Amino acid sequence: MKSGTKKFLAALTAVVCLAGSSAAGLLQKSMPAIHLTASAKPYLTDDMVLKYQVTSDNTIELTGFSEAATTDIVLPDTIEGLPVTSIASNAFDKDDNVTSIVLPDSVTTIKNGAFSTCKSLQSITLPDGVTSIGSSAFAGCSALTTINIPEGITALEAGVFQGCGSLQNIDIPSTITFIGEEAFSGTAVTAFDIPEGITEVAANTFANCKGLETVSIPSTVTSIGAGAFSGCAALTEATIPDGVTEIGESAFYGCGLLEDLTIPSGVQTIGASAFSGCAQMKEAVIPDGITAIEESTFSDCTSLTSVTLPDGLETIGDNAFYQCSALSAITFPETLTAIGAKAFMYCSSLESISIPAAVQTMEGSSFGMCEKLANIEMAPDNANYVLVDGVIYNADQTMLLYYPSGKAGTEYVVPDGVKIICPYAFSANRLASITLPESVKIVEEDAIYDCENLTDLIVENPYCRLRGILWRWRDITIHAHSNSRAADFANSYNMNFVSLGIADVIGDVNGDDVISVSDAVLVLNYYAKKSAGLQPETDSLFENIRLGDIDQDGAITVEDAVSILTYYARKSANLDPFWDEV
């Protein structure tokens, strides 16, 4: 090749390259960057760049797009002569600019999260040919107000419209036979007719739909899932069909305006907190077949005046009727075996109860803060609890469970032999003075709670533990021995204190005010002489030997010496020993 020809071709190549470079620069300035996956291809329209891929059946699936020049998107019906039939998972998610989208008639499938969190999206047109909408497809589209679901759709998957806080108008076709969990949770819908054919209102389907006032549940429904209507604060009307057998936990939690709700006779299980916070509910009839009322099922139903419990009921769970303040009476079936902690706490209108013979477990707090509860009956053949002067104790009377809050009288002396005062045993009562005998070892947390009239607490056991008492802003006087735990308690909380003198100290056999090895030696010495048939009681060394009977069994033994040595060891290790622990 001649040198002139070579020079011409080189110059031509340079021009072409320069032109290409300039064109690319211009395109880059006029169009946003395109990020392609290995399978995605770009498609340029007048307004945007779409990403797409060709499917195995020779159709187009849109996989994404770059920032468009308009907020109103109209998607094409064909690309490369092939029909656009599918919107891929997360194809348009998190776009904050698009306000409206029109899908072509060719689209049949909208996949999971396709338009999720498009916060500015106000409207979208779904063609009649759409047959599938994936889970969370429109979740978080907080500006979306209206949606018309085509007749061809049979299922609305989980979370499909979750968090669409402006979505009020929803056109649901009769072809829908399945609605997934959280499908409409957090929407602005005010009324909803669930289509016939739906068999389950899934978990959290309408949770936190704060504007939902009425809902129609079809006869085909057999189950209402956990949290299905929880937080629907405006819900005033809902009818549970006769075919329902299960109501999940928190199903109607916080439906504060729901007044009339009948539980069908076929219901077999009711979950925890199912009706908690239904403040306007006045009556609850628990159907036969229910054996357990779960935790907090009717808690905070403050207007509930009537409860009918079924024969066969065995368990009432913790907080089941907590703060049902209008409930004045309740009848327990003979089959009842357990009443949970705080089950009827703050039922301030409750006046009387009768505990059946079958009850095996009950808490001091079960009826705590029931201000009007004055009359308690106990089945005489109950093997686990006894009623003494209207007060509930365990069978061997070592635990005081509950002093009725409405009981008359201003002074009470706990019977000797009681060792433990249970939580809320004394709560919201009229007592001005409580005496705890020497047998009482532990006053449990909140055992004396909100006793407005209480002025004096007498604690005779110097080792009695006051684990926590809520005095409700009252000046209480503690009467106890100066060297007692109660004295330390009073001092810690700057309470009034009256001394009962200096108490003999268990374990201090030699009287030197210290529990040590020397005391254990005296106990062993005493035991040895006693075992040898001698009379150690005549020896002045043993004048306080009764203080060596650590286990209070009436005999001085090696076991008592071991307890003293253990106590001494724990004390030497800077622990806070207690005789029950050694």
C-alpha cells in the first residue's frame, strides 16, 4: 500500500474514533447511567431506559429502568417484536419519583416486590390480563390511593399492599380465593368485604388498619389468624361466621370500639390476647370445647360486665381478665384446675368468687387489686388451698396467698406457722396494721402493694426478708428488732422505725454477737455429750444452745453445726448468707 493511502486511512480512522467519542459523551450527558446485569439488556424509549430480558418462552420480562424523564410511566407492550408479559421481582422498587404507571395489556405477571416502596406512586393501571401478583408487590407504596384488581387474579400474596398508608379504595374481584399474611396491613381502607371462598383470614391481614370500621367475613372462613385485625382502632362491626374453629392470638387486639362480638359455638381455640384492649366489649360467652383461656385473652376489656365460662374449662392464663374493671361476678366451672398470675388483677368491681375443688395452682396476684372483693368461698374438698377467716392459704398454711382487698377490718395478725407472704397478698385493702409473726421468713416482691391506709408493719422475725414493698407515698412505721433485716430495710428507705429490742441471733451460741467456728464447736460439743447420755443442759456453756437449732427441728445435731460453718464461710467470702440458703 502506498504511503498516501495509509495516511488517508489513518486520518479517517481518527475522525471516526473522535466522532464516536463525542457522540458517546453527548449520550452520557443526555441519558442517565445504565447498570446492566449479565442477562439484562437496555431498551431506549423517548422517556427512559428500560432493562429487560428474554424469557424461555420468547416473551419479555422487564427487570428495571433508569431514572426517567417523566414521572408518568407508560410501559411498552412489545420489545424486539416480543410481547412484554412480566414485571420482574423488585424491578421498580424504591423509586421515589414515579407517580403513575400504566402497564400494557400484554402483562400477565407481576412478581414479588415489583413496585415495593415506590413512595410517590399514586396510581397504577393493571390490565385485565394480569393473573398473578407476587408478595409485597406494592408494599410501602404510601401514596397509592386506589387499586382495581383484575378478575383473573385468584390469590393476593403476603404483604402485597402492606404499608400502603393512603390506600383506601380497593376493588376486590370475586375470583379471589386466597389472601396472604399482612396483605392489607397498614392501609387506609375503611370497609372491606372479604370474598366468598376465602377459608382463612391470615395472620395480620388487616393489622393496624386504623380507619377500618366494618368488615364482612364470609361463611367460608374457618380460621382467623394471629393479629388479623389487631390495631383496628375504628372497627365497630365484625361478625365471626359459625364455621370458624380457631381465633388466633391478638386477632382483635386493640379494637377499642368493637362492642358486639359473638364467639361461635364451634370455636375450639382462642389465642393469647385475642380480644385484649377491646374496651367497648360488654359480654363474652366462651363456647363449650374451650379448655384454656390463654394469657391476656380479655385483658383491658374495661366495659366487660358478663363472662360465661364453659364446663370443661381447665385453665385461665396469666392476665386473662387483667383490668376488666366492670366485671362484678364470675362463676368458675368445677373442672377448673389453674388460675394464672394476675388473671383477675384490677378487676375493681369484682365482689365475690368461689374456688372449685379441682383448682391446683393459683397465685397471690390472681385477684390482686380487686378493691371490692370481700367474699371468697373455697370448696371444702380442695386439697391444695384452704380458707381461714376469709383469707387464702396453701394447704399446709405456710404461704399466705391472698387477703381479700375488700375485706372489713383494719388490723390483721398473720397466723403463726406462715413462712411466705406471696406477691400481692396484701393489695389495695383497708388495713392499717399488719403483724408478721416470727415464722414469716420472706415477704415477696410487691406482697404489700398499694395499701393506702397502712401505717404500721410489725415484723417479729429478725431474719425476715422484705424483698420489695410498694408503699404508695405513705409514711409507714416499721416495728422490728434493732438488729434485724427489717431495721436495715427501714433505714435504707428512710422509713419510720420502732425497735422491738435486740433479738437473739440464731447461730450465736456463745453470745459474742458473731457467728463463727466457735459456735459450731459448741454445737458439736453439746451433741457429743447428749449422744453420750450426759446432761449438757446443766453446763453454763450451753445456756444459749437453743440458738444452735438452725433447722428448727427441736434437736441440736451435726447438721446444725454444718449450717453454722457454711454461714460463716459465706460471710467470710463477703456474701450475704441466709439460713435457708445454708
